Amino acid sequence: MQPMFIILAVVIGLLLGLMLGYYLGVWNKRRQDAEILASAQQQAERILSEAKDKALKIELEAKDQSIAFRNEVEAELNRRRRELARLEERAQRRMDQLETRAENLERREQRLNERQSKLDKREAQLEKAEAEYQAELERISRMTTEEAREELLRRTESQVRGEMARIIRQVEAEIAEIADRRAREIITLSIERLASDVVAESVVTAVPLPSDDMKGRIIGRQGRNIRSIEAATGVDLVVDDTPETIIISSHDPIRREVARRALTKLVQDGRIHPARVEKEVQKAQEEVERIILEAGKEAAYQTGFTGLHPELLKLIGTLKFRTSYGQNQYFHAIETSHLAGLMAAELHGDVRAAKMGGLLHDIGKAVSHETEGPHAIVGADIARRYGVPEKVVNIIASHHNEVEPQSLEAILVAAADAISGARPGARRESLENYIKRLTALEEIAKSFKGVQQAYAIQAGREVRILVKPEMIDDYGAIELSRQIAQKIEDSLQYPGQIKITVIRETRAVDFAM
């Protein structure tokens, strides 16, 4: 029995030990869980506290930014208010000036009406004097009415024609003075607000060489390299005694630029042979085409136009390599656009149409010579093809009077074109063309009946004409100046304007014996 009891006691003791160990493990696990829970609660409280601090800090920063933004908005509003007040003040001054000018014009019109009234009275007095003179002639010479009328008309014709010429000149001078002053104000303001550089172009380009030995490499064996370059680019290469320089000659500026770039790359690389020439010329052509497109986009950006057809942009960019009398047509087009826009703004016209017409007015010069017709008509056809508004198409077509201008903006673009071309130093011409133009001016003037001498002076800006006083009277001198001016406009092409001055001089000579 004792061994069984001992075994039972041992088993019971083991069971009690296992149960005690189990309960101790459970209690220890619960204690650890409680500690972890307490630690998690503390960490959660700490994170919550930090989040509250950060939220408070962000709220304060947001308030500071809101206050700063509000201050900036208030400052901008104040600046806008001051600017608006300044514009309103300027507009009011302009309105006052316009009212003053309107009053001056009304007073001038009133004076013209008064002069017309005096002229009517003078005509009545002449009619009365004519009747008295006719009666006196019949009484003294017993002439018939028809004979007396002829005699009276013969004696008074010169007096009446002289009076008519004087009045016409006086009225024309007053009207021209008003128009000239206003035109000068607008043109001067536009020119003062737009400054431009003047650059003269030539038909040759010099490419520097590292040494004279490079000339032989460019020429190549039996001239194959230079022939290859000229054939690929369409230019002439002039290899003369000029040290370390080779000349590219061509009247096509785009070909000249392609040749310059290709030749420069070949000289820098040192490997010059026909295959290399073709490769560099192709690269240069692609580079020039890219420059042309970028130039067109830059011109559109400078004048404020977006969305123009890519082909129009290319034509505008091509003008960068075109010149007229030495004036670069790319900068001339941009300048004309700005000038036309400024004048249109002063006259309350369509500024956008004027600027677009100024920018595109010479795109006809950018196309090949194979396209026949005046560049204004060619440019108008191109603009119409690429969706340019019809009003702008007319501006392009009429800027050299090939067609009739249909808007104020067309006249302003023509004026802006003349202003840009007439700037001092903007254009130049060869001595031969200059002499031909002066000779043509004098010949046109001498072709009219009654002209004694004609002189082109001030570099062809003025023609002075001496007439025979026995053949041309004062009224005829006025009409002659108009006819000569019209014939010059129809016959010659010239920048700017030409002044026609007709001089009539009467001399009385006698001898005392």
C-alpha cells in the first residue's frame, strides 16, 4: 500500500505543481498585457498631445499666411485703384484736349463760312461792276452786248483767276495745316514710343579660316571639294588673296547662310570631301529651317499673336534673311506692326487688325521669285489661303496701292510701312539707282507743257520746277503740281514721299534811254 500511496502522492504533487505553474503563467501574462496596455495608452496620449500641438501650430501659421495674403491683396487693390485713377485722369485730360480741338475746328469752320460769305459778296460786287462797265463800254464805244461781254471777260479773267488761286491756296493751306499737325502728332508719338536699330545687309559673307593652308583643302584635288560645295549650296565661293578668309557670294541670303554654316563646320572639323560636304549642307539646311520657324514664332510673340498658321510663321521667319534697299525685312515687319498698332490706338481703330496687317504686309517678299505678281498681291493671296481675316488681306494687298484700301487700318499700315522705310539710315540704294531716280524725276517734270527747268534736290526728296509765267498762271501752277505728283506716284517706286514745288516768277523789264 505504501508504494501506491507514494506514487499517488507524487502524481498529485505533480498535478498541483502543473496547475500552480499554469495559473502563475496566466497571471504573469495578464500582468504583461496590462503593462503593454498601459504603455500603449501613454503613447497614444503622447501622440494625441503632439498632434494637438502641431494642429495648433499649423492653425497659427495658416492665420499668419491668411493675414499676409490679405495684406498683399489689399496692397494690389490699392495699386490698381491708383492706376485706375491715373488712367481716368489721363482720359479726362484727353477728353478736354479733344473738346478744345473740336472748338478750334468749329471756330475755323465759322471763319471759313464767313470768308465764303465775303467771297459771295465780292462776287456780287464783281457782277455789279461788270454791269456798270458793260454800260459804260456801250455808251462810250457804242459796242454791242456780245462785244462788250467779250471785252469785259478778257480784262477781268486774269484778276478773277488770280483771286481764285489765292483763295484756293489759302483754304488748302489752312486745311493742310490742321491735318499735318494732327498727323505729325500721331506719327511722332508712335515713332518716339518705338525705337529700332538700323542694320545694313550685303550680298557677300566672309568666313574666317585658321590658316591659308585651309584654302587648298577647301578647293580640293582638281577643285572637286569647292565644286561640291557650290553645287550643294547654290552659291559662289571666292578664293582670292585675302589672308585667312574665303568669300561666299550669292543674292539669295538663305543659301548664303546655309553655305556659311556648312563651311564653318567643315573648317572646324577639318575633314573636307564631297560626302562630308553633302552631310554638313543638309544639317545646315535643317538648322536654318529651324531658325526660320523660331524667328517666326518670336515675331508673333513680340507682336502679341498666337495661333498663326505654321506656314505663315515660316514666311515671317524667312524675312529675317531678306532685305530691301539694305533694310532687314524681318525687323521691318515687326516695326511696322508696332507703329501701325500705336497709330490705330491713337485714332481708336482696330489695333489687332492693324498690327496683324503690319506684321504680314511683306510676306509676299518671302516666297520664291517663281511666283509672279507684285509682292503685295502675292502676300494677300497667301494670307487668304491660310485663313487670315479678309480685312487684314485687304491691308496687305493695298499697302502699295495695288488695290483700293477699304479701312482706316489699311491706310495706317501703308503709312507705318513708309515711316519704317524712311527712318534715317534704314535703307540704302546704289549710286546708279540713285542717279536714275533723280534723272527720272526731272524728266517727268519737264514732260509737262510750260515747264522751263526742273531740279531734283535733297537726295530726291523734293523737285523744284520753274515754269514760264506767260504760259502758266497761279491757278495753273497749283494744278501742275498736282499732275506732276500724280505722274510720279504712277511711274516710280521710292521710299517715303517727294515734295513737288512749282515756282512762277513774273519779271517786268524796261530801259530808260
